[in-house]
Amino acid sequence: MRMQVNLTAGRKYFIALTYPWSFSENEEYLQTLEYKMKKRKDLYFNKETLIHSREGTWIITSGRPLHLLAISGPDCYAFPYEKYI
């Protein structure tokens, strides 16, 4: 892979080298995963929102959610539901 980036002195830049995956694709994937996991009795699955990003007008909207996923086998949890953090 090769990439050329023109940077301006005095500014801070963040570059992520990952497979292109949009936010909407990620949310769709998580919804599909959550739906499939609800049918499984042999796995524990829990998704919760930890925080929202500060994108856009954060006073009006809360931005994009950052999710925490907990996935484990039946031997790894003692109760069918864990309390929220």
C-alpha cells in the first residue's frame, strides 16, 4: 500500500490505516449480529453504548455512539444478564 499526504506545519493529524468501513455499515453489522445472537442460547451477548462522539453540533445531537460488546460462552458468566457499567 502506498499513500501520499500533504501536511501543514503546526496542525495535528490522525491517520488510520484500516479497511474502509463506514459508520452506517458498522451499525448495520451490529444490528445483524445482535439479532443473530438473541436466537443463540449457548452464547452471552450484550451491547451497550459507552459514550457518544463530539461530532457535529453536540449540543443538539449526541454524535455517533461508541459501543461496548460483551460476547462469551455459557461457562463465562454466572447470571443471564449483567448490570450496566
